[in-house]
Amino acid sequence: PVAQAVQQAAAAERGVILLSDTGDSVFGGAPGDSTQILRELLRQQVTQPVFLPIVDPEVVDIAINAGVGSTINVSLGGKRATAFHQPVPVTAKVARIGGGRIEAEVVGMESFDMGRAVLLEVGAIKIVVSEREGIGGNHPIVYRHFGLEPATAKMVVMKTASNFQYYTEMTATIIRVDTV
């Protein structure tokens, strides 16, 4: 369960802990906008570094218009698969703007397109918000594109139920989160 997974990851003696968002696997056709793990991270007031991807074109637009360094109040995610997820209200700092086509070999592709994307900071939670699914944070390049090094995070959320190989060198544990 989501609450138990976040609690277990936060209590782990060493990171990086991969939190597999099994119900929102972008490689399986899911929209990448599940808010279940984000909602729980906020509820548990996690203070350790967490990297999390989410698809929300509306929030990307708001953040870009506000500009780097701005603080925005938005309803994040949960807009594409509304039968399963609801938006989460957040107050976030716009830390960086980026996105577009990223060159990286991932599951047989030589590159992928996230569309426009932004890095939002909500306390210790670093959220890569993109217009398109891209690869859902399933490769460290998604975070490195924004100047983040996943090896320094306590938890990294992946929008997949498999394909953990890109994080092998830095992973202490993988927790499959029941977000179905």
C-alpha cells in the first residue's frame, strides 16, 4: 500500500529507494499523472530528498509563465486519469525550465520527448512536471536534465512496473507501490 511504501522508504537506513508507481506505468500506456505517491509524501511530511515525475501540461504552462524563482499555487496531476487520481494542491517554487527532446538510449529508443517541462520544489520533494509522458522518470537523465543527481536522493519515483536497470548502480531497494 502507498502509505506503507512511503513509510518504509523513509525509514530505510540507506538510499536510493526506488518507488515503482506500478499503476501509472507510462511504458504500458498510462498517462503519467498519478498523484497517489505525491499525496502520501506530503501527508507524511517527508523531509528527505525525493525525485518524482508527473505529467501536467497546465501546470507546466503556469510555471513557465511565472518564471524561475517564482512561487506558484497549483493543483498538480490527476487530470488525465480522473477515475483513478485527483489533483493535489501544492505551493511550489519554480526551480528550472527545460524539457524537449532528450538524447538517451532507453528501452530501444535513442531519444524521447517530454515536451516542455519544469522542475518544481515542494520542500524536499523535487518534481519534474512535463507536458508529455516521455519516459516518466524511468531513466536518471530525466532528473540530470534539471541539474539533479538521482544518486543523492533518498527516494526516486518511477512511472513503471519494471525497467529499473537504469538505476542499478545507485539503488539500495525497489518498492513496488500498489497504486492500481
